[in-house]
Amino acid sequence: MSTLRDAAAITGVGWTEISKKSGRSALSLGVEASLRAIEDAGLRPTDIDGLVTYYWGVRDTPAPAELGNALGLTDCTLSHCDSGGGAWACSAIAAAAAAVATGQCRNVLVYRAANSRSEPPSGPGLDFWPSGQRQWSEPYGAAHAATLYGPYVSAWMHEFGIENADFAPLAVLQRANAGLNRKALMTASMTTEQHQDSPWIVWPFRLLDCSIWNDGAMAVVVSLTSEATRMRRSAVSVRAVQGGSLGAPVMARTASRRWELNALSAAPRLYEKAGITVDDLDLAQIYDPFTGMAMLHIEQFGLAPLGAGPARLRAGDFSLDGRLPVNASGGNLSEGHFLGLGHIVEAVQQLRDDGVCDDYCDGAHDYDRNRCRQVRDPELALVVAESGDSSMILRRHS
């Protein structure tokens, strides 16, 4: 049994407007989202004594010291800023959960704030020569995410006879979910024809297979579960969490097939730690940098047999009223891109006693899919970060 099982809980969530141009500093965005998360937990800024954030490539989120000073924190016994990007989303929660479970901290704030759309981090100059893992990819044209992930998705498509058109239902589904999300950036309806008419970016991804970039911030508060029961909102406990891989950087180090991710070996370990099977899950928040990568995550975490993800998708298994709803908020494809923190916020909202607070229901959730995105009576949620390099099970705590 994992010693962290249900020891920590996410007690507060907060966010800013998700936009294409915030007109504000990343620090200002981070303060707003953090104060909302702290208030949501029923705490004060001085109750926070740990700070965790993360980024990819070039740091675009405020450093813990910057945000801590801006919030007026008086004590900080954990300060963590990691470069793991979207693969590290659940590892951020793991770091916070371990800190509160071992008594290092009382309440840890996990956050991301960036103007990724209007002020993207500047890249290296023309004289830059990549080092480390990048020396084996960037000189050969794999200079951005689509070119990096494309070959792995293509290998899976070739083995199982998958076409780009098989990705369209996922993009359409997540856009429909985003249409029920007041904070989502992309809410205009999408059709399969629009997906198929969108321009190619790089094989096997069209424009509407790609995640969006945006400005904004999200934050969560992690506390002891025993303390969470006395806080403002119903508790959502961290049933099990894990992070870390030897990916290179996408395919698992031990893979025997070119499309195998860390997810394939990580999934059974996670379910064992949580004491559950995949059939016990009620919803899943799956990292979706591209539709094809989301499908690999879905299959390799056992939500569909290998090669059968597209068929299960077309059958409606992953819709809000399906067997296992996936990416109810719209995800990176339509809600907004926060390197996985948005997926965590949605899972927490879905699992709370009163459910999501930002759909279009007027009063109690009625499950009318013209206005309500709340999943029916969820108890357990799976959250998967990029390539399955970190993942967790969240539980409604009664």
C-alpha cells in the first residue's frame, strides 16, 4: 500500500480568465489565481507555507520567491520550480502531497501562470547548438512538439490501421465539452468536416489536432486530508500519485514497439497503488498536446484495448454520458493549455459534492448537455500527464 494513499487532498482551486492577450504580467495572473485557490480552500495567504510550479524549456511562470512575496507569505518551507513541462503536472501534486504528509508543510500552493500566447518565451539565437537529448532531434528537424511526437503517433497508426480522420471525433468531443465551460477559450462548435478541412501542420497532425496556446493562470492548494474535512469545500483526496520516467524523451526506455510510452508500464503500477482497477474509474483527464497523443494515453492507460481507442471514441464511450467521460473541460485542445494543471482543476471540480461551478446550469446540475457538463456521481478520477510520465488517482472524500 502507498503510504501517501489519501493522506493529502486538494482543498482549493482557482483560475484567471483564459485569453489570447491578457494585457497583464504573469505575476499578476499568478497572484489572482492563487488568491482564488486560497480563498476557495477557506484559508489566508499566510496559511500557505509551500510553493510548487513548473515549466518547459524556458521558465515562463513566476518563480516561487516572486509569487510568495507578492502574496505576502510569512513562511515557506518548500520551494520547488521544475522544468518537466506537461510531463510533470502530477509530479507537482506528488511533491506537494509528500510535503504535507510528512509534516514539512501545512498547505502547499501549486500554480502555473504565463502569457504563453501573447509573450511566448524567446528561443535561442541562430548560433545556438542543442545539447543533451535535443542534439539527437533538433538538427534533424524535430524542433517543436508536433515534429517530436508525430513519428510515435505515426508508428501506432501504421500498426493498427488508424487514419487522421479517426482523430476528428476527439477534437469534436472536446470542443463540445468546452462549449459547456464558461472559462474555456475555444467554444465555437466544430464538425468532423471542419477538422478534416483544417490545414496540415506536420504529419499526422492537422491544425485542429493541436492544442491551443493562451494566457492565464491556474492554481490549487494541497493540504492534509485530516485538515481538509474542516475546510470550506468538500475534500478531494490524492488516492495515488506517481511521477518519473526514463523516456527518451517520448518513447519509453524499455519499449519494444516504437509507439510505447511510459504510460504502458506506469498504468498498472498506479492502479495497484490506488487499490483499484481501470473499471472503477468514473472520469479521466488525459493530457492532450495533440489528438493522436491523447489516443495513445487513452489506450496505454487501459481505457480502451490497444488499437481500439478510435472505435470506442466513435461509440460514445468517452462522452459526458458515456462509459468513461474524458476531458470534460475541453482540455488542452479547447479549454486552455496549462501544462496539465487545468486537467487537475477539472478533476477536482467534478469530484466535489457540488460539482463544477462554471458550466451553464442555473442551480443544481440537471445533466442537460445543452448547459451542464457535470459527470454523474463520480467517485474516482484518473489524471494523466504527458506520456504518462506522471499520473494520479483522485477520490471524492466523504
